[in-house]
Amino acid sequence: MRVLLAGAGGREHALARTFVRSPLLTELHAAPGNPGIARVGRCHPIRADDVDGLVELALAHRIDLAVIGPEAPLVAGAADALRHAGVPVLGPSAAAARIEGSKAFAKDVMRAAGVPMARELSEPVAPCVIKADGLAAGKGVFVCQTQPEVDDALPKARVFGETLVIEELLVGPEASVFVLTDGERCVTLPAAQDYKRIGDGDTGPNTGGMGAYSPVPALPDAVVSDIVEQVHRPVLAELANRRAPFIGVLYAGLMLTTSGPKVLEFNCRLGDPETQVVLPRLSTDFLALAHAAATGALDATEVDVLPDCAVTVVLASRGYPESSEVGVEISGLADAESDGTVVFHAGTAQRDGSLLSAGGRVLNVTALGPTMAAARDKAYGAIERIHFPGAQYRRDIALRAVSTSE
């Protein structure tokens, strides 16, 4: 199978590593890819949001499956263009991707589907959550405990667009639940928990994600199954009723409140950095599942999951998330991976034989272990062997899960 992977981040590197382990893969192409993906596939200088370029590339290499990692190309209609050209795609149409592209649209779908969610407020009064309606790379959500925080957040949120969604502030741990779907049938992937804030103890501004772990002790399999029945399936049915069937990975971000799980947001693709802990736990061939979903032939009812725990910690550049210091040389990756830990490239570039930082989130250090504590210790041990000036990371990733499971 010839596969085209669109994207350049840690999520895409995790997908690439998963695909190359499948006996079905014959060629892996990436647009644009990154230095980590270049070790296992062929990278092309085409941006993930260059829709015409993706179509030309897919046709030139007779691609059997296109997998679109980031949300922006999906919202822009990349999957539609590829399907129109006859290329099977794992990723929703632009109409279905509005579930992430517009929070107001997502609210409307959830109301129609009867999905439990955060209550909308008519005015931005603390405590509340202020959300930019459109895409904001994970940085358009502002949690406001006080009115001065509200006043500070409003202009920052409007940077991403004038339309805002104001919600009640829910309390509880967050979790991510994913299903892979062909538009009608779906299978549930392992749940994960990610960390949005830049600082330990969930302090500081929101980011694209600073780490994740899987499984989630607060979400046993029976609870995940209930969430899929109460959240994912009704939303998939509602989108189909609106002539926008969803093909790909539907990701529900949830708050586990004392009155039950409530949806905070939907994403139209695999999460980042959740993918980096979800895919390594699969023993089922994910490439086979992805192709089946893309071609409307998903007949699996469940996936096989390893008993191991997975932890990923994001190494970010100096200044992130407000700014990103780039062009800084990185060393120690081979040493970090010597014990089986995997380092996914998220924002890197190769120049003149040196690996340099090229984004806000630079590397994702991922480890598996028989317990959450073992996986966590392994990931943080590997981080100590990686060096680049200004590197920052959280030191409390998966700490809650370790405390819960002990």
C-alpha cells in the first residue's frame, strides 16, 4: 500500500512510525514531513495546507491512502479534493470538519444530538471559559476565574476571530476519547489524558499540548464505552443526517465532572500529543484499520491494545507559547532512544548535518512501561539526555495517574 501522510509534527511522526511497522506498507510519502519521518519515508516540500499540491503528489505516486494529520487542511477541504481525484482519504470532508472548525457549529450539533456539554453563557462573566470560534492551534481557549482575567482574555481571543463562545467553567479532570469511523461504523481507540497548560500544576497559558498519558485510570473500558454511546455515536448520526458523514478520527475532549462526562470540544483528527501515547499501545494494524475506514469497509468491532502504559512529555522551545526560539541545535537523541524510548520530532529541521529547533513544540519523548510509574520514569530519564538551549517541559506529566494507580 502506498501511503501519503500530510503534516509535519509529532502526531505525523507517530503515524509514520506506526505505518512502517505494517506489512501492508510498500511506500510512505510525507508532505512536508520532518527529519524524524525522513528516516522512514520520503518527504516532499509540499505544505499540508497546499491542497492542489497534495492532489498532484497523490496522483503522481499512485497513492492508495492519504492520511491528513492536522486540522487546518481538513477544514480547508483537502479531503474533499483528494476524494474527488479518486484517492481514499482518512479524514473528514470540510462540511464534517466544521465540528472542529467552528465551536458554534459544534454546539449546534451537540444540542441536536442531545450530547452532555458545557452550558453556554450569554455574557462573559467570571468564572467562565472564553473560546475563539475558529481554529487557533490549541491557543484560543481562555479559562477565567476572575473578571480581570475575562477582561484580559477577550481581546486575546478575538485575535483569532470576532465570534466567541462563552461557556460555564466546568471542574474535574479532562480526558480525550477517540473513535475511528467510516461514516457509519466506528471502533474505539485507547483513551488518553493530555496537559494543555504550559506550567506544572496546570498553570500559565494554554498550549497545543505539553504531554499525555494512556490509559486513563478514571476512564475504565466500561465508562469509555458509555461515552462513545452517549457522545460519539449521536454526533456521527447527526452529521450524517446533515449530509456530512464523518470519515476519520472523531476526538471528544471531555471534562469528567461530578455529574458525569461533559464535552468541552470536538476535534476532527487525532490529538497531538495524544497520538504519541495512543498508537504505541495498539497491537492491531492501524494502517489496515485506517484504509478500511477510508474506503467505507470498517468491519472491526474493537482494537487490540497492549497492557503497557504510555507517557509522552513535550520539549518546547524558549518563549513558547507566546513565541518560539528556532534554529537552536539539538543533541542527545540517540542516547535518549538507547533504552527503547521513542523521540518524535514535532518542530525540527535538518541543516548542514545538524538537527535544529524549528517550532514551539520541538520534541515528544515517549516511553512505554508495565506501570505508569515505570513509563514516566523512563520518559523523564530520556529527557535528561537531550540537550538544547532554552528547552522547557513540564515535570508533572502523568503524576496524577501514578498517584491514582498506586
